[in-house]
Amino acid sequence: MHVTSERRLDDGVLERAFTLGEIPGILWMPASVSAPAPLILIGHPPLGLRRMYPRLAARARHYATEYGFASATVELPGSGERPRWPAAEQARADLRRALEAGEPIDGGIVDALVLPLVERAVPEWRAALDALLALPGIGGPVGYEGGVISVGVRLAVVEPRIVAAGLFAGSLVPAAMFEEARQVTIPLHVLLQWDDEGNDRQAALDLFDAFGSQEKTLHANLGGHTGVPQFELDTGARFFARHLR
């Protein structure tokens, strides 16, 4: 891990940009750390870190100032300033065409869009976790939140250092991920926007039902994809406080 920039934000949170090989990322640390801080990995859709920065930073700063958590995120494959990924671009184009034509999104488009991303992104998240936990001031335990929900499902299955996850329903989910969801046993906090124009509500409910966790909570709110109520930020933070402290 190579730190490329560092700045102290106006609330005292320390923000470091870094690279891990070719992968850009951002780490947010509390203003003061008296003991090694728990860590939250903040996932996001493949829209690029620059575009997602305001939302990611707001969540990370809340976790740091109110709960003393460190947070980090990394750029997804084929997004932002990372090298182009023609297969992913083709899958996104196929999805856009289907949506613009008012056609149903078939399983082939969903698989091509999501499964290769999961296969590439999850090992990168785990490598980033190795590097982050080696830093002074970070000691775990680790939570994961947000992002492409299939990435969160895979991480919850294969990464034992993640002890709780807050997942955002709304990304298209391949049929194969439902079987993986049955293997998830960590505590879950799932957000669902009831009127999400790009989400199959019933599929989101079916995925929640498939999770094997004994502790799983679904928060459903009226509104579209970007209409998540502000109070859900603190609800999710309290969920992590219960499991990371």
C-alpha cells in the first residue's frame, strides 16, 4: 500500500488516498485513536470513486466522528481511473439497451454484468483488507457495507474477518448468488427502497429470505433509489456499533 495524499478534514478526520498496486482507494481515520479502531469497508456501485466520493466520505466521517471507526474503500475493476474493461462495458450497454426498450432484464445480462465483477473485486477487497489491518491504529473487527450486493454476499461467505454486513438491496442479483446467500451466517442489516425504479422488489425480498443468518434485519423505506432517509445512516452505524465493539 502506497499513500499518495493525506489531509485533515474540518471535523478532524484524517483522510488518506492510497494505491494498492494499480487499485486506488481511500482510508478515513478518527481524529484520535486511543485503541486500535474497528474497520468498515465501504462498498459502492461501479460509478467511479470521484463520482461516489461525497456519499462515501459522508458515511465514513459519520462513523469516525460518532463511533471512532476507521473506514476504507477501493475502486472497483473497470471503474474510475482503472483500465477499461471491455466485457463490463458491453454488459452495461446491453443492460441500458434493455432498459431503454422497456424489455425484461434476462438472466444472461445479469450474469454477464455481475458475476465477473464479483470474481475480480472480492480478491481485491481481501488484499486491501490485508494491507489495512497491517496499519497502526486499525485492529478490527471488520464490517462491510453498501456496494453491489453480490460483492457483499461473496465477501460475507469467504472472508472470516468480516463479522457483520450492512447491505443495500437494489443491484441486479444473479441466480447463483441466492445459493451463496444461504451460506451467509453473520449478522445482516439490509436496506431496501420500496419504490426503487431499477430494482426488482420481489427479488430483493427473496434474497433477504435466502440469507442463512440468524440475525438479519430488513429496513424498507418508501421512495426511489436515491431516496434513502438520512436517519438510516445512524441506524446502520448503531448496527455496526453492536457488532464491532
